[in-house]
Amino acid sequence: MPHTELRKFHALPDADEINTFFNEMYSHLFADKFMLDMDIATPEKKQAYGILMSKNPNLIQGMTRMAATTHFLNAMINDFVKELNAKKSIPKKLAFSISDSKLFAWAEISNDDEKTENDLFLAEALVNGKYYQYGVSVSTTVVEETDKIEIPNQYFILSMPTNPAPSKNILRR
């Protein structure tokens, strides 16, 4: 799995930046310890520290993988939709499903709408070009209205605006 951007980054910042980083990290750790001691930490924070303190490498790696996957897949969905909005290509229906390292896009388009179909695959290519180095990718399925194929149950439907102006999109089943 290529991680070219990560491999390129190897230089440490200067001494002042290192001191600032560790001072901020210590402050955050002490604040977290205080919240844990006072039992006012969020359930997510309690769970994260519980996993870290377990010293179980599988649990720790699972937690960090889940956080990284969530980060990248959210960013990929945003970039995919932004690209479609920029091209003013709004499919009739758009849905997403996720796995550990893969985003699956399902789009229903009007019959013979080659522009939207091409723009969907271009969005896929651009997202893959940006995120492949992190070990995640998107795969797009395009169907036409006349195909009469329902969106599979494991997908979450994205409510796309009819006007491609920026708006908040909501995932739903």
C-alpha cells in the first residue's frame, strides 16, 4: 500500500516547534487526565483511553485504523460530491457504502445522460488520485432509470440538492 506523502515527510521541525508541540501535548494530556479523574470525560474519550491503557496492540491499532478510515472516507465523500457540484452533474440518486478501506458510490442517472456518467467516473478518478496513497479508494456503480435497479440496503442515500449550490447533504438509509 503506497504512502508516498508519508514517506517524503521525515524532517523534524526546529527546537522551538518541538517544544511548542510537546507543551501543547502535555497540556492536553493533563486536561484529559483531569476530566477522567473527575468522571466528566466523554464516553468516547473514556473508551479511547481505556483502549490505550489496555496496552493491547490489536485494540490500539483497530482504534487508530477506525479513526483514520473515518477521516479519509468522510473527506472522500465530500470531495466526490464537491466535484459533481462543480460540474453541475447531479445524479437522480446517489448513495454510499463503506468498508475498511473502500468507499462504494452508487448513482442512478437519467437514461443516456453521458455527461453525468462521465462526471461520476471523473470524480472517482480525482478522488482516487488524491487518496490512494493513504490506502483508501472509491469504486462507482452507475445505473440508468430504465435499469430499475434499487439501491442495495447497505448503502446510505445522499440527499443531493436539485440546485448544485453549496448545501448540507444528509446521509440516510
